[in-house]
Amino acid sequence: MSFKYDKDNLFKEFDVAKQKDIALSKLDTLEDKENDFYTNRVQFLKDHIKLKKTNPSYYSELDINFDALLNAYQTTDPRETFYQLGFGMSYAEKRAESVPQSVNE
């Protein structure tokens, strides 16, 4: 029997790394803390890039581009990068778009 990562395992591991990053922050709100440090998440991605090279069979059931994720997390503001890639707009623009403009919305 050989080991294989699945989506749930990776999400759990990633959440552990995220919680470690949150614990490093001295900011007040959870949102600010989540976007303050990325040290453990970057290390998580580097570890999986290395492991995928040495044991590609572990990831045979997943289609994850760890290199692209690492590149995004190593930018000055990863949240902005993800919003630009996913929505084609900044975090502030997307947030403003979701705020109701009238009582009827």
C-alpha cells in the first residue's frame, strides 16, 4: 500500500501552516493576522515542491501547481496577487463590488 495525498490532507496541512503564521502576528483582527505573515505557508509549499519531485506518486490524484502558488505567496502582497489572478481586480475593488449600493440590493 502506498501513500497518496488527497485534497483533504493538503487542506489540513495548509491550515496548520496558516495557524502558525497567524500566531506570529501581533495585529488585532483575524483578517489582518491571516495576511501578516506567510512564512509557514511558504515553507509548506517549498516542502511539497521538493516532495513532489522525489515522490510524484504521492500526488498522482491531485492537480496542484505548487510552483505557481509559491510564486504568488512570495510576492509583496499575496492576497492582492490572488485577487488579481482570480478576479482580475484588486482586493479593495472586489470588496467594494460586493457592498450593496442601495437598500434593494
